[in-house]
Amino acid sequence: MASEQERNKQVVLREYEEVWNAGRMEVAEELVSQDFTDHPPTRFFDVGRTGPASLQEAARHFREAFPDFVDKAELCVAEGDKVAYLGQISGTHKGELFGFPPVGERRMRVWGVNFFRMEDGMIAERWGQFDVLSMMGQLGLAPGQPPADAPPEPDHTSPPASSGDLEANKNVYRRMVEEVVNQGHFDVVDELYHADFVDHTAPPGMPGGVDGVKGIFGAFRTGFPDVKFTIDEMVAEGDVVATLVHGEGTQTGQFLDIPPTGKHAAWRSVGFFRVEDGRIREHWGIPDLLGLLIQLGVIPPPPVESATGSLEAQAT
């Protein structure tokens, strides 16, 4: 007989396959609690939406914008009453998206991560993030930037190993957040990351491997000297740890190519980590860079009425 965690995963996977990918909106009534609360992954949706209709609304919006919309499951892990999902989102932009008309029929492919809390075998709560900034760039919707081509479909991701020391794997991530991100001890990176580390979502221009890890967190600590990450949730299964965190800080230094603004910002970040022999071997991660840039005044807020609620509220 399947465990409760396996049954919970099947509910989440069915929600993606039937509601999001096949457009069978009525199935949401079977899978999503009437008391469901959504914590939207972008600032293009209302905060505090409830019930199956909130997920139906989001799925319908994307399917109208991308008639060939697909959210392909790559990793799905469960622990306790939580399920974490990593997927590849793709589609051809043919309809209005967040108030933006299509610029030709451009394709997009980005990563997305969602966390779900399950209750009585149904989806009761969701937090998540997808790479909105890359999506807008690929669709020609990013202001001042030329359109980027959607990346090719990556190789299939291996499922979680059948066994693993879950608490030890979580502690690797805890140390990374506390010692590397919050304290700036970059020498610890070599201890926590595998020599053959692969970042599947490394920002353009960043080196690969361990040097890229130091470059990314170095950029955050340079731009936000008081940066602090707080772990909100971890879900571990086998050799995989999925993480939901929020960061905050004041930009008093240069952040990438953005001069100091003096503005305080808060943002959500989600990720999947594969731990091998006590070190991080693979990573898929999505910080809410769009929300961060909006807060810094680099990108204007979305031109849609549904973008309500503070950015800080959506980061937590």
C-alpha cells in the first residue's frame, strides 16, 4: 500500500497533468480544498486568494496565453504533510499574459518550483516561484532588453535516491544559508559543495561550478551587506532537499550592474538541491529577481490591476 507521502505526491502530479496541462479545470474540485490558500508566485496575481477557483483562475490564464502550455514534472518529493515540485514550464505566447499582448509567437521555457501543504489528501496551501524574469525576456516583454531564445529542453532529471540521511542533508543546506549567505564565509563553499557541482539555473555570465556559487552570493553580499536569508520550509526525500526561503536586505552597494539605491527589499527564493556524500552536487533555484528589481525601482510594477498586496507580503 502506498504511503501517505506517495499519495500526496500523486495528488500534486495529477493536478499539474490534468488541470494545468490538459485544461480540465473541473478536476481541481477533486484535488484542492475549499479552504485552499494561495501565496502567488509572482506579483501578477492577488494575494490571499482562496479555494479551488484560485488555482483554476491561474491555470486558465496561462492556458489562454499559451494554448500549448506544459508544466513537465522533473522532481517531486514529499515529507510529512508537504510536497515540493520542480517543473519545466513551456509554451508559445499567443494570447494576453498579465496584460501584455503577444510579441509574435515566441516560445518560452523556464523552471518553476512550488511547495504544497496537504490536508486530508487534498491541496490546502501553496507557495512557489517560477522564473518570471527569464520568461519575460524570452517573450520580448522585458523593458529595454532584446528578446532571448528559449533554451532547449534539458536532459531528464534523475529521481531522488531511494534512501538518504534526510537530517544530515538538511544540515548541509542550513550551513550554506547561515555561514555562506548570512555570514559571508565563502571558504565554507568548498566544504559544502561537490567539486563537480552543477547549477542547472546559473545566471547568464556567471562561471559554472563552485566559483559560480561564490560569485552569486558574493554579488548579493556586495549589493546588500546586511542580507539575511531565513529558511521557511525544507522538504527532504532520498538525496534531494527542496527549500523555501525568503531573503531581505538594504541595497547600499553595487548589485550586478545596479548602483546603490538605498532601498530595502524582501524576496522569495525556492530551490532543489541534490546532496551526494555530504556535499551539494546539483542545484535548481529560482529567486524572485523580478520582484527584487521592481522593489529597487529598476523595473516598473506590472500594468495590471490584479497585482495587489505588498511585495514583502508575497515574499513570505
